[in-house]
Amino acid sequence: MKKIKEEDLILYLCKECSPKQSTFIEAALEEDLELQNRLSVLKRTLKQMEKLKLASPSKQSIKAILQYAAASVRKK
């Protein structure tokens, strides 16, 4: 039996895996308690990440990045 990786479960949760892969994961979930627990942890993690407020970088940081990029282009 093919081992289901964390990446596979994340794709499953985000509804980005193929129908064949989705069916395979669902069948495995019916039988594998450890896999159910891993999926549950990932669900909680994704919900927590959705609650995070992402801050934009400061104008000073953006300016420094753009200056660095411009200098790198001039060197080539």
C-alpha cells in the first residue's frame, strides 16, 4: 500500500488533488486511525493559520529590497 505523505493530505484538505488520489485517501482514512489523527492535526493547523493576521512589510524594507534588486541588475 502506498504511504500517504503530509503533502498529499494537505492537497486533499485544500481540494487540490486528483479524484483518483482523493478516493485513495478517503479509503485509507476509513481504515487507518493514525492517518485520521494526522489529518485532524493538519485541519487544526490550517484553521489556525487562517486566523493569523499577515502584516505587510514596512516601506523601508520594500525600498531596501528594490534598491538591492536594482543594484544587482546593474552589476550584470
